[in-house]
Amino acid sequence: MATTPPLPPGSIPPPMYDPPRGPGWWSRNWKWFVPTLILVVVVLPLATCGGLFYVIMSSMKDSDVVRESFTRAKANPVLVERLGTPIEMGMLVSGSINVTPADGRADLVIPISGPKGKGRVNVLAVKAAGEWHYRVMRVTLEGGERVNLLTEAEQKQPHELDLPSESSPPEPSSN
């Protein structure tokens, strides 16, 4: 029969029971894990979306079309009378703008406001040969009144520079 060998003098015998275990991982770490999880799942995606939104809005506000439209709106005496001064641009410019160095198309709605009221500038412009040609630049005020911001020359200008829309059928060929 096998017996355990005797212990050397001065050694501590092994325990006869399992020592009690401390608290588990979750009990020790939940105080930092939960806030980190909330940060990763909620705050970072919201911050990313907000940053992307800010970049898009800033780039639209910095476009030539928006700057020109807003400059004309601030200088228009009818708008100064109806909205008061200063006239300010709203935060949410909506619409679309597609630009290359030589050509482009813009269809935008720019909110504006002054101490006496609000309105929105509707702009439709086409860029050809590096120059913007405005087709529509009109402010619609809260009461429904409309103020045209196009110059007389722009109003009389033919629309041969309009880009064909992607949904319009091709021109029939004359053979």
C-alpha cells in the first residue's frame, strides 16, 4: 500500500480544503466596464454622426452658391425692411450640390432670419466653364411673399446652359 512520503522538517503541510475564492471578474470590474460600454456603443457613434453632419453643413455653407445667395439676400432692401438687420443664415442648408472645377449643379434651400421674421432662399444654379449661372434665386418669407434676387440680366439670360437631367429622355436624332 502506498503512503505519502514524510514532509521534510520545517515545511508547511498542504491545506486539506480549497481556500475561499474572491469575488468574480464582473464583481470587481463592472464599475469601469459599464461606462466604457456605454461610451463605445452610444457616445462614439453619436459623436461620429454629429461630426459628419457638421462637416457636410460647413462645406455646403462655404460653397460659392450659398455665399452669393446670402450676400444678395443681405443686400436686398425689401428683405432688410421685412426681416430687419442683421439677416443671418440658419444652420440647416438643405438640397444638393454637385461640383467639379469646370461644371456643376446646385439646388439648395437656405434658411434666413432677422429680428422681424424668417424666410428661405431657394436657389437653382448651373456651373458651366467654371462660372455659376443662376436660374432661380428667390426668397419666400413666412407670410408667403416672394422676393426675386436675380438681376435683370440673369432673368433675361437664355437657359441653354442647363444640364440635362438624368431622368429626361434623350433628344431624338434627326437622320
